[in-house]
Amino acid sequence: MTEDDKPTVLVVEDERALIELYVRWLEDDYDVRTAEGGEEAIEEMDEDVDVVLLDRLMPGMSGDEVLEVTQDRIPDAKVAMVTAVEPDFDVIKMGFDDYLTKPVEREELLRTVERLLGRSQFAGLEQELYALVSKQAALLSTKPEEELAKSDEFAELEDRIAELRSDIGTTLPDIEGDEFVAMVRDIEAEDEDGGGGAADTANDGGD
């Protein structure tokens, strides 16, 4: 965190209008850094960065490539992909923590950052469960049921989620366990509500 103890959020987005919008939404509660591309994002990475909001499709260095560098340089930072690219089964193996499909509403973005920061208190298994449930929710919201049913990758994802739920249920103290379950249910509830929505801006495009 920064000296004033505000968590630091790095916004990586190639559309200046969206950067300015996200900064307006975040600046009251967070120290916000911005980058208009992958190379610039890497220059902004240091141990103070707590959360990265990462566009997936950008000129030059893609968001997927930036994600790999992020995992290497600031492994403790939490990453949410914020993109117009609907998730495919390849996201299951990617190292991000949440996936938001544009256009993104203000409350959705703020809630996601808050959740990602809250994850830092949990250990490895809990963090893995959170990330996998986020990916499951993203795929459930965009893929037809028949396509999900035919996917070996999605079946493996659901098996791992069930395994983690079982393991965590037997290892977490009651209070911490209840808090974590509430966080996971929050993700699932958003998926049931349909997620997404129109952003509070006329410029709701982007990659």
C-alpha cells in the first residue's frame, strides 16, 4: 500500500475515456495509477500495487501477456480482467482472480475491487476457490448449457471447486469460514442476477 494507507489500483486500458471514467469511480477510496498499454503497465508495477484492472485486448502487448508479467513481478497483487472479450474455456487455466465483461457498471467495478482486496486475508486454498468460482460464474453467464456440458475443462473446473469446498469446510475456523462462504455466495448471486449492465457513460465500448 501507499504511504497514506490507501490501497493502490493499477488501471490498464487502451481507451483514454474509460481510464478517466474508472479513475473518477475509484479515486476517492484508492490511490489510482493508469497505463494505456502493456509496456506502460509494466513500468507502473511495484510492490505497492494491490489490484490490477486489466484490459485483455490492447495494441502491442496483450492483456494475457501483461497478466503473465504481473504474476511474476507482483505475485501478491490481485488481477481482474475487464474486457469486452467474452470468456472462453481458456480462461480456466489463466492466472487472474476475476473477470468482468464490458460494459461495467460503477458499483460492479467498486464491488470487485473491494472483494479482491478482501481476499488477501485468506490462505491459498480459499484464494484458489474464489478465483475458480469467478471463472465458473463468467462461463455460466456467457456459454450455453449444452456447450458447458460437453466441455471436459468445465467439468474439471466444477470438480476442483467441489473438492476445494470440501477441503475448506473441514479446515477453516467457523468465523473465517462463514465470511469466506459469504464472499463466494456473493459472486454466485451476481451470476444468477445476470451480471454486467450498461456503464454510466456514453462510451461503453472498448476491448
